[in-house]
Amino acid sequence: MRPVRWAVHAPERGKSRWLVVMLLVLYGVVAWMLPRGDTLSFTPAQAASASHRYGLLSFELENFMDKWIHRVYTVFPWTDTGIEDRKQDMARYFEIVPLIRDAQFKVLEESSRDVIAPQALQQRQRTLDDLLGERDDLRDSVEEYLESAISAQLVDLDLNVIGDFIWPPVDFRIDNPPSVLVISPRDRIERSETVLIEPDISIADMELIEQSLFDDFDLSAAIMRTGGLASYPNVIPSTRDLLPLLEVAAHEWIHAYLIFYPLGRSFFSGGSMIELNETLANLVGDEIGGAVWATLTDNEAPVRPPPAPINPQDEPFELEPEPDEFDFFRFMRDTRLRTDELLEAGDVDGAEAWMEARRIKLQENGFLIRKLNQAFFAFNGSYGDNPSSVSPTARQMWELRQQETDAAGLLKALRGVSSYSEFEALLERRGITAGR
């Protein structure tokens, strides 16, 4: 039993998980490379985006080596890296994050001028590069410290195998997550395919891919940034402050946890099962992330669970917004509902014209959405607590959460669900209104 304990123990000891992680990565690589049916034929989305596909395999191999060599190195007695050192690294890291965002904006601003001053641009780029270099030097230490903190919270919630074993181990890389190409039919909002895309793809290339799928295959397509990636290690955006970073890290760990249960495996069935997985990961991830943040910062945790989400089957907006106040949530929900009405009536062109008009209105109010179409709603509507969703799932899960002592109770209550009908049956047993 001791070798197993050594291999999968939570990361606060600063050692032990590299063997398990190596095996998981190896498993993932083999699974990724094994053929599944006719892999020589690409879908239209895969063919259109072939030159911009995200290199998941290269990411796994590169980050495994970098991350776990550092972990093994810090175990040696001559490397004096204690908790206080990691606390200081974390504090400095999150001082740098807003500085990087500001420096990135200044580089973009300088490079967008009608007349570019080369010296000024070079100076701004040097400032950005110096900050990025310092951040990357701190990254391994910060990741290990935050992984340890999240693991401790999971142990407290008894989200483990036995004792203080965490399975799967909490493991993430603070990096630039991939973008995602989402495909939907034009005559309805349905997430029919997703393809991971390199994060630094240009706007021009995004537009080219999307337009080719529209023109050649009559498909709605949108390439969008993602908030993280449930790979192994998980990818967490490098531009997040501490609280949202912890929430995303917990969210992505929940996906890794659920893959060992029917609910997580049902994700690949698509449709409503994606929505159940994503909505649950949002709700529980935010609660766990907030609790870890409170521990690390000596603050009170954010109120979790949050106020009840709107149930779109009810009258969604009983109160009028304040005059001259733009309500983004209300605007997006109204946009989605009207789009659905037009598509159900068979007016595809009218629905697309309506969405474009609404996109321009959003831009006028300071909300920059590059592409607002069926694919946009298909992707964002997968999260039941998103204003792009017209599903009651978020409200139903919120009501389930009220019946549980903590977030772990909700996760355990739902992890055995393998179909939407099973979810509805659970709601009925708990006295919660089922149905979509």
C-alpha cells in the first residue's frame, strides 16, 4: 500500500505524483493516437481548420517534462523551497498578472496607430517580454502551491478515494488554452462538432475558416476563446486573477474526476449531457475555488451557491432595467429566445440578420463579440448558467444544491447519472420540477 500512497498522495508534500501523471499522460497519448473508425477522412470542420489545429499531444509531452522535472528537482534536500517561499512566489505572480494585461494592451495600442513609432513599440514589447519572463519563472512554484491548496480542500470535502488520496491528482498548467471551432447547423442551434484550434490564430484566419464552412457546407461556425481545457495537465488561462483562476482549476479538475463516473463519460454523448457536465462543473467549481481563495487570502468565501438562476420556462424578466442601464444578461437571453423563435418558424436568414443586428448593438454598449450566430449560442448555451442558455438546468441544479450539505454532496448525487432521463428521475425523487 505504501508505494501507492507515495504515488498518488496530494501535492502538499512536494513530491510523489510524477509516476501517476506519467502513466496518465501515456494513456492519454495512446488513446489519442489509436484509430477510431475511418480516421483518414476528415469532417468539413477538421479539413477547414487543419493548418490551425491545436497540438494536444505536443502540449502533453512538453508540459509533462517541464512540470515534473521541476517537481522532482524541488524534492532534493539542497533545494530550499518551503511554503513561505511559495506564498511569496504566489503573491508576486498575481502582482504581475494585471501588469501583463496592461502591457499587452499597450503593445496592441501602439501597433494599431496609423503611424507606428518603432522605438516606442520595441520598448513596450521589451516591457511585456520582461514581465512574461518573470511570470514564467514563478509558474511552476505557483502551480504546485495552488494544486496543494485545492487538494487540501478536496480532502476536506471527502472527494477522494481513501484517506488523503486524491484521484485524479490535481494537476494544471497555467498557459494559453486553445480556442475552439464550434459547428452548428444553420436551421437550429445544436453543437454538432468542436475542434481545438491554436490559441494564437489570427482574426483573419478565423474569418476565413468560418466563411468557408458557411459557403461550402451551409454550416454555422464560430471560433471562440476558451476559459480552460480539461486535458492532463489541465490548461488554465494565464491572464486570470487568483479567484477566477482557482474557480477554473476546480472546474477542470471536476471534469477529470467525473470521467471515472457515468456522468463524465456521458459527456461524449453530446447535447444535454454536455450541458449537465458543464453546468455542474461551473456550480461546484466556483464553490470549491471560492473556498480555497478564502483560505489562501484570509477572506470570507464568496457566497456559494449564488442566488437562484433564472428559470427560462418562467417569465424570465419581471422587472424592467433602470433607465439608461444596459443589462447584458437580459439582452443576451432576449436575443437567444427571439433567435429560437425565428429558426423554429423556418426563417434562417431572418434569424441571422437579427443576431448580427444584436451583435452591433452589443458593440455599441461596449461588449465586443466578434461572431454572434447559431454556433456561438450552441457553445455558450452548453453552460446552463450562461445567458445564452434557455435551459432550466442551472436552476434545477441550484435547487439540488440547497438539499445538500456542501458542494461535494451535489457532485456525488449527480456523478452516477448517465442520461438526461436519469437526471429527470432524480429531480422528481427530490421534489424538483423536471423537464426542459
